[in-house]
Amino acid sequence: MKITFAMIVYNTDFVLQQVLDSIRPYGNVTIVEGPVKYWQEHEITPDDTNKIIDRPMWRTRVKHGKWEEKTEMCQAFSIPEDTDYLWCIDGDEVFKPKTIEKVIDILRTRRPASLGFKSTTFYGGFDRVMTGFEVRHNFKRVLKYTPGCKYVNHRPPTLEPEEGEHIKLVDEMFHYSYVSPRQVFEKIQYYENAVIKPGDCKENYFQEVFMAWQKDWKQTEFIKGGIHEFKSVKSYTEKFTGEHPQVIIDSMSELKAKFNNQLNEFKV
């Protein structure tokens, strides 16, 4: 069973090294890096993403460029012809080895067209996780690959032709998408201006929700009707009672220091 992990990245360095460390033993890695149209038109301070991905890495192919949007980035993946499945993974999604091994076994025995995950999504740090949509949603990530198939969509990841079974909610994906203050700040800028329809996002979300939550999470969640950036999505937080992946545990002191430094940069 040949797996190729596929990533699109741009200013995504917070847990990127940990993501790469967790997946490289299990397959090839193809990375496409660079700004989409919105970030080509707006100044952004580079982080360490390129320093991380440009280091020589076994079975890893990296392509840099400028792109119209994220689907175009995905269409630029360099995929070995003997790939059986393309595992699309963001630079803030970490899987435990037992989950990756479980998925590989499912792919080998059931040969589904695609497979999705339940997400454990961390918010404002490493101790609380988002409820509601983030728990219920099926994050489609693993796609059956045949030479000549076409990548047609990034949201959700879709290859055509796509025929066969879709397997939902396979174990857990540890998603650190609302932890890094800088990445949340940049994500909301991009979403508000290039992805979300005008009026669908909570106004001044970064300061009035994400940063306010750091000072008083209970009050912020009550006043704002939850902590998701979409007005229509009701999502609150609850205490994380599980165990982080080992690559995160091993880096926790470093990650918390990075988190606190970024938090101080954005305080007003």
C-alpha cells in the first residue's frame, strides 16, 4: 500500500515540523508552497515554513510558486505514479502512529474511494477543544489515487473520478488550527476577504473573540455565542481530557513558549 501525503503551506510553521515528523515514516510527501492571490496583494511577515520544508528530507518533493487559489496549489502536487492513496494533510494536523497504521489497514482491506476523520480541534492553547461543528464534521482527507485522475477541489479535497465507498470518522485528527495567535490572525484575514461571504464572519473576530477569550474564556463564549468565526456556527470549548500525540508532547515546552511570544505580540 503506497501512501503519498500531500500538503499545501504558506506561513504555517507552528507545528509543521511535528506534522512532518509524524508522517514521513509512512509514505512519500509532496508539498506545494506559496501565496494565493490574496496574499500576493497583501504584505505578510514570513515565518520559518520554508526553512523547515527546504531541508533535505527523505522521500519529500517540494514545489514553490505563486497561485491563484488553493485548488490550483493542489493541482501542482508531484505525485509518484505508484501511489495508491493521496492523504491530504494540513500543516496543523497531527495523527498518532496508531491512527495512521489503522487507516493504512482499512485502505488495504476495504479499498474505499475516500476516507474522513473526526477532529479534535484545539482552541486558544493546548488545554481546551472546540465542540459542535468541529466534532460533528467529517473532515475528508484520504483519496484513492489512479494515474491520470484530476484534482478538482480543495474544499473538500476531491479527485475525479471518485467511485466507491466513503468511510467517515476514522479515529481522531489532532487539529491545532486555533492555537497559534499569528496563524489565527492571518487565517481570519484571508477568510474574511477571500473565502467567507461578507457579513458571515463575526466582526473584529481576532481581537473581540480570540484574544478576548485569552483573558476570560467563559465570559467571551457567553457574550459572543460561541467561539467559531462563522456567525451561524455555534461552537464552544470544553476541557481536553485525552493525550496529545507524542511528537507534540515532546515539543510542548517549545510550542508553549512560541505561543506565549505570539500572544504578547498581539496584545493591545
